[in-house]
Amino acid sequence: MNRQTISRLDGERRAQGTLLRLLCAVSIWRTVMTRVLPLCGASAWWTALLCLLPGFAVAALLRFTMYLTHSATLAEAMRASIGRAGAFLLSGALAVLLAVDAVSSITALITLFTQGVGTRGTPLTLAALTGVVLLFSLHREGLARGAHFLRFVMAAAAILLAVILLGDAQPDHLFPLYGDGLDAVLAAAEAGFSLAWPVVLLLTAEPAQGKGRLRGAILPAFVSVGAVLLLTLTIPHELLIRQDGLAALLLLPTRYAPNALRVLTLSLLMLTFFLAIGASAQLATDQLFVAAKRVPVWLPYVVLAALFLSQATDASALWTLLGCIEPWLIAPLALLALISWPLALKWRKCP
Amino acid sequence: MKKLLILLMLLTCTSCSALPAEERAFAVALCVEREGTLWRVHGRIPTYKTGGGYTTVTGEGDSLSAALADMDASAPMHLHLSQLRLLVLEEGLGADMSAVLHELSDRVDVRPHCAVAVTDVPAKELMDALKPATGARLSKTIDVLLDTRIEQGAVLPATLADVIRMGERQSPVLIALTLTDGAIDLSGGYGMADSALPLTARETTLLSLLRGDAKTLRLSLSGGTAEVRDARAKIRLSQGMQSASIELTMTVTASAFTADGLEEVLAGELLTLLERLSAAGCDVLGLGRKAILRTANMAEWHGLEWTARLRQISWTVSVGVSGPA
């Protein structure tokens, strides 16, 4: 490969890394905002920090397996430690997890459209519209390039929002530190137990030059928790726990903001959700056919159709169902990590 | 890049469809009153006729939401509250004011930065008096009037967002709205406690001084006036939460008093005001924000019975002035 090809490949890997980090940030933020925050209010930020630990622990264990097997990606490590079955299991698990994440994100986005912003149109028509727009960008590198291209714009908008929101911050809003007490914190920790599972996704990509992949996950994870911390600084606990309903929770960051800031935040929120849905759908497609050399052309359409059809059901019932599934998302990855590393240690190649 | 642009255009088009502005009537002011069990709301909306002008739409119902729905039905177009500048509550709502504010803030379309005022003037009369003083826009008139009165210390800033976000930690002071010679006037306030506690313009000026809401203030005190700037107040709550102290420092630019005289008079008036507010359970300076820092969870906070403690609290006020007296 000549230098130009290497540079192009490295650029594509970086773009893919940006998309994965964005997916990480959106997934973690969505779980904290919609599952953890309504249960524990002011203590959500530090409860979310605790909830990051299982995801990072599993990712660290899987990274250790990769180190033991001298593998560049997680799929290679699974193949080296467990065999082909391991690689299939990993792909299957990730495809299911990404599909659940995509359904969660599209449900959140459509609910934000219909019940939050008050857009005219049924959930199904809006889901169809989202699906059609996604079809334009579900090209193999299209989304990643889009996310990479927009990263500084999104970062600048987020910083601007943070600075403006800081003007309304009151230190006493972080108190009482334990919110409604230990029971509420435990319930919130249970709901958010798996929130950091997308960190593992960073290990599935080809490494780009520069910083380590797990170190790259720290920024999106902490940015998500930081955003929640900022929100708890601007709204007191007694109001945080009053919020019920998905739309109200998603609108919470903009609820008391000036109109211009509200528009900017909602635009940013929709854009990031949109990119995250696209990323989840694309990665789920890739994972489904990881063993095959070529992904069938029709598969992205099937995935999008499935996402579209998920919105045909009652949104609140679907959200409740997802709430029952989400605390267990880390389980298959944890299981694979626990099986793979002793095997990797056993088959370790001596230098 | 082309695909990205198409994507952004499509997203922009979908978001635009949410706000068909020409199909909505944007209320500039909203007044809520209750007569027995009957709720009544009045909205002031532009007529959209050539030459401008405003009209009042009214709705009634057995609940606030029913009254709002009725008002929406009686409006010529879909009524929208996203441009609301002034929310007026009838004085008779008393302890229900807080519930009304929460209910309105829960509505997505209500502008959270509208000013919240309390009035004893009949709502219909008040609404008809809401006219642009200069130019053609009522919203601008209200904005300018509010800014001016806040700068003068005649009223304290009280937006719906601010009031709601005080939660259980501070008592808001709502703006007092009256009619003077047929025109609206903002002067004084209502401290929100168990009931609305009326405050004079002189008292709101003193509170403005303590809260630092205005850069410069003209104080009317017993025995003369004083013009001050750069006021800073340090508020402390004792460990046992039985006493509170205020250290106020400021620069005097003009005064009818000597420095010592001003300190003495001001400290006396502040002490009288703070004791009156505390006795009514009205925590306008947010001592509750300091008290909640000492609790681990909400059960402990509620166990404190803060309002009851506040009624018993003893105040110490010290004033330090600098500059020409």
C-alpha cells in the first residue's frame, strides 16, 4: 500500500472512531437522562459515574484478552480464544445490543418530535421520514464522515450551551447529595447498570493511529455525565424527580432555557440522536454479516424497516419494555469476557 | 458532502413544519383568576389587523387546564403561549399560586422567561389596559417597563423559570401589578409564603439591595434618601440554624445622612423587613439554600421543617458604607 492509501485508511478509521464515540456519548446520556435521573434526581451524576464502572470493567477485560491474543480487533480476539463460535457469539450479541440501542434512540427521537416539540404527524410518519433520511446516509462511510465532519460544530454548540447554562447554576442544587435516599440511588444504579456497554464497541474497530481506543471512550462517557451534572446544577432535585414521561425528560435541559438556546439545544439533540440511530443501524447490519465477505445490499433496508415498524407499537409500552431489557445489556458481553480471557491465557503464545 | 447537505435540508424542513406561525395567535399576556370553583383565564393577543391593536380572549372552566382549553377554543386561531411576556395571577388565588405556576410551567408552549405578577385589579380591566405605550408592540412595552422597574429596584426580577427553579429552597417575590390612571404600573411585590405577602416598593428596593439585582439604587429611608452602588451582601446561617446574619457593604454616591447615620437607619429598616418576612415564613433571601447543604437526603430536609424554623430565626444586620456621605 502506498502512503496515500495508508493515509486514507487511517482517515476512515478516525472517522469510524468519531462515530463510535458519538454513539457511546448519546447512548450513555440517553440512559442517564431517561432511566437514572428520574429515579435519583440530584444524585444522578455520581450514580452515573458508578454505573460506568461495569461497562469499563468488561471493556478492560476484553482489551486484556486482545492483548493476550495479540489481536487488533475484538472479533479476532474472540476467534483466537474461543474459536469461530466466539466470533459469531460476539457478533450476534453486538447486533442485538445495537438493535436495542437503535430502537431506544428512535423511540426517544420520535417521542421528542411528537410529544416534546409538538411536531405535527404521527409517530409512524415521522419514523418513516427518519428512515428515508437515513437511507441517504447509510452508505458504508457516509455516516462516519458526517459525524467526523460535524464534530467540531457539535463540540462548539455543546460548549456554548454549557457556558450559558452555567450562568443559571446554583451549587445548592447538587444537594441533598443522596437525593431521595439509598433506595432511590440503588434503583437508579440498577436501571443504569449497563449504560457503558457501548464502550466495548470501540474495541471492534480497526485501530487508528494515535490514542488508545479505551482511552478514547473516556471523553464521550465523561462528557455525557458532565452534561447531566450541569443539568442538576441548574434544576433542583425536587423538580428533577417531578418529571415523568420520556418527552419531558428529554426536554429537561432546554425547559427553562431562553428560546434561542432551546432551538439550538433541540437541533443538536436531534442531530446527535439521528447520527446515533444511523450508527447503531449500520453497525448492527455489519455485525449480522461479519462472517460473510459482503453484506447483502438489502440488509440495511430490512434493518431500517424493522426500526420503522418498531414505532407502530405504543411508544410508552415499547419504552417500558426497553426499560426492562436495558439493565441486562452488559450481560452477554460480560459473559464473553469471562469466558474468553482464561482461554486466551491458556492458549497464550509465548514470545 | 451532497448527501450531507440533502440530509441537513430535510431535517431543517421537518423542523420548520412544527411551527406554522401564521396559523397561531401568540398571547403576550395571560391573566389567571378564580371565582369560587370557576377558573377564568384572559389572554391578550394581537389582532393582526392593519394598524395593529390587541384584543382579549377569555376562557372558563372548572380547572385551569379546562379554562385554557376554552380560551384556545374561543381564540380566532390556535393560541400559543411561547411569546408570553407577562403572566398575571389574581391576588385571591392565595396559596394556590404555586400550583398554578407549576401547572403552567409543565406546558411545553409556555415561555418560561415571562414575568410573573400578582394583581388586585379586576382581570378584564387590567387586560384592556395592556396597550403599547410607544410603538406598536405590547411585548416591547412590557419588556422595557420591566427592565426599568427592576433597575429602579421598584420590583424584583421574577420570571416563571426563576420562580419554579427556586423549588423548596427559596420563596419568590412576585411583581405587584396595579393600574395608575388607566395604565399598568409595576411597583412593589408579593412574597410567596403560605399566602401572598404584600411588599411595598420601598421594601422591594431594600430586597433588591440585598440580592444585588440592581447596580445602582436610590433608597427612600425614614429621614431622607441615599443613592448607592456596588452593594454586596454576605448572608450567613448559624450552625444551629437558629440565627442568620447579613453583612452589607456598599458605596454611597449621594446621601442625606452621615455615614454612621445611614448605616444605623438602613440596618434598622432591613432588620424590621427581614423579621417581618421570616415571621411569615417567607425565605426571600434563600437561607433554605444554605440549610439544605447540611442535609444528606430529602427525608432529612423535610424533617428540618424549614418554614417553621425560619419563623423562629433571629437576624443580625450590619451595614458598612464607603464613599462620600
